[in-house]
Amino acid sequence: MKKPLIILILATALSGSAVYAAEPTKDAAKSAATANVVQGVVTLDVPGMFCPTCPFTVRKSLEKLPGVSKVETSLNTKTAVVTYDPSKVKVEKLIETTTAIGYPSTVKNVAGE
């Protein structure tokens, strides 16, 4: 997108001083796009997480699913807290995903669906 740059150059030429016009970042665009989306939050018990890399593996596999916007895993509590769009992914799919990679999970708490 070159419009902000053109505006910046024109504003600088006309006023003699610099004007900053930032382009929206991808994160800002994603936040704006998902601002009106109803989000669900589910806490999964993942008792098979024993080593420091287990939570990383679980988190990465869940983050790949369409509709999952955030995953927080904890080795201490053996849980994964997943923020997701219920219209794009169901809790059952989250459980299937962890089970498929060797970490069977169960629902501890669910909200927003």
C-alpha cells in the first residue's frame, strides 16, 4: 500500500515539516477483524504433559487449527486454555487434536459456546 507514503511526502512538501502516517500492522488488522467475533474459552486438562517440551507441543498443535486465536499451556497445572471462535472450531476438535499427538485431554471448563 503506497497511499500513506504519498500522503507523507505531499504533507511534508506542503507544510515543510514531517507528518507521520503509519500503515496498520497485521496484528491491528487481525484485531479489528476479530473484534466482533464471539470468542469461546475452554480449559482442557492434559494429564500426559510431563516434560518441559510437552506444553510447547500441545500449544503448537492447537494453534494450527482454524478459529483458534490463543493458547496458553501450563506444565504445572497440566492444562491448556484455548481461546477460539466457536463458529469455526468445536471443543471436540480441540480434544481430537491433542489426542492425535499423544496427549489425550478432557474439558475442565468451557465458556462462550
